[in-house]
Amino acid sequence: MPCLDALKAVACIVIVLHHLAVYGPMSDIAYPLIAGLVDGLYQYGRMAVQAFLVIAGFLSAKNLAPFGIPHSADPLHAIKRRYDRLIMPYLAALTLAIVCAALARNWLERDYIPSLPDLTQLLAHALLLHDLLDQEALSAGVWYVAIDFQLFALTALLFWLSRRVASQYAILATAAAPLLIAGMTIASLFVFNRNAYWDETALYFFGAYGLGALSYWAATRQRGTLLLLLLGVLVVAALLVEFRARIAVAGVVMLLLGFARRYAVRESRPELGYLTYLGRISYSVFLVHFPLIMVVNAVFFHFLPHQPLANLAGLILALGLSIWGGAVFYRWVENRRHTHRTRLPIVAGFMASSLFSTM
């Protein structure tokens, strides 16, 4: 679906721009030239994460239970595969982040530059538990990787439970999984997502993730259009209870993906070229952009600390460098099949990276 890749590409660029706006000093110095853009990205840019959440749910339904019936009876196997898929690029990117933070600290003192990590912090990140264990993040946005893994694990467990239900009640064979996902989605939209206490857990974000999964299934059913509209009504009801812009964005993305699949937009529209490619490398761009932003910020602050136009050019350079770095990272790290021979250097480099930052 080129539409899906295009959404990922746009959301990825917005996230990079959001971090450029939030993490100065380049955006602070260039602010007089682009005040409105910086303010908008600062306040609303993070909403792009909702697109990734909906897309992740959409793809989970497609890959794990395309007809509403889960493929696998072993949730632990599916969870392990997801962890393996995420962890090698993630550890490699964190190694880059630790090294770049050490370089940036030489010329720039900012709260957002991570401090030297200890062993506990490294292990918490490797297990994707850093937020739950209250460990300082080693890079901006890594909370999302942990949440994505939590969401996938919760979904795999719900799918396992649905198989158990279907084995007892054959009439629910194709409905058990969608019903369980719908129930958790409603609980998230109306309860957990309204309480910041849960924002380090999958329960807080499952509303957007579940909408993505439900839209995939709804689009393939006989009365798919009606089902998609009912999902839209569910989103409106959640917003009437408490308006949250992030849920509104998730609802729009959900409907866009659902109707695109329903009416086979992928068959009637050409691929979107560069946007399609950028969508495919979006995870790599997401992983490496913040370390590169730190270094570019430090360099421009050291050499051009009082020149707005030069720092505006620096923001553009950082954006381009993030995309280029993501493309390289995708080719050499994310898109490679990792064997024990390639895993060992990545893990060893990650564990040893903190030593570099003390040099």
C-alpha cells in the first residue's frame, strides 16, 4: 500500500522536525525567522506518533490474523520474533546516540543530551524497560520502541486468548480476536488514555493501535464501509467524553487506511516514488535522527552561535542528514538478516559504548 508508506514518510519527517524545534539551540537562534513554524512543530509535531501507532496496529492485524483468526498458537514465539526484529537496529542506534552525546557534550550543555549511562541503564534499554524502570532515555523517541513492543506483546496475548475462546465456542472463530481487540481499544479510549498515570504502558496507547487493527478487519468485511463509519463514531464518542487531539489524529489516520484498503487504492494509484522509499526507511530515520541532530546542534552552536540565517541552514542540513543517515542505516543495519556473527558486534558495541564517552 503506497498510501501506508506515504503516511509513514510524512509522519517520520514531522517527528524529525518536531525534535529539531524542541531541541535547540539552532531552533532558538533561528526562531525570529520561522517563529510560527517552530511554535507549530513544538506544540503539535508529536501528534505524528499517532499515525505510527495506527499503522502498527493495522500491520499487526494483517500479519498475525488477516481474517480475524490468529495464525500462531504460541504468543511467546511471535513476541520473540518481534523483539528480534526491533532490537538489533535499536541497539545499534543507541550506540550511535551514546557516542554522539559524548561528542556533543564537548561543545554544548543542554538537559536533553543524555549523561554517561551505567550498566543498569544499558540493560534496561536492552530489555525495553527503561521507562518502566525510571531510567533516563539514551535518545529521544526510544520510548516509542518500548511501547511498540508492549503493544505487540499485548496483542499477541489477546490473540492467544481468542484462540482459546474460539476452541470452546466455534461460532466465535472469526469474531473472538476482533471482539477482544475492540474491548481493549474501548477501555483505552475511555479510561486509560485519559489518565497520564498509564502513559508508560501499552494500555494508554492501545486506543490508537487497536483502531488500526480494527480498520484492517472492517475494510475486508461484507459491510466494511458501515463498520468503518462505526469506528469513526466510536472515535467521536471518545472525543465527546474528553477531547484529545492525539485521538482525533488517530481517528483520521484509521479511516484513511481503512478506506484505502476497502477500495483498493493501492491498485488504482501509482507508487509515490521517494515517499514510498522514505516510508520504508522511516524506522531507521526515526532511530538515528536524534544523535545526528545533537551533533549538528553542537557544531553550529560552537561556530555560529549568533547567526539566525546560518542556524536556519543548520536545521535544513540536520533534516537532510537525518534522512541520509536513515537510508544508510536501513541498508547496512535494519534491512540485513542478522546472524550470530553480526549480532555479537552490535551487542558488544552497545555495552562498550559508554566507555568511549569517558575518553
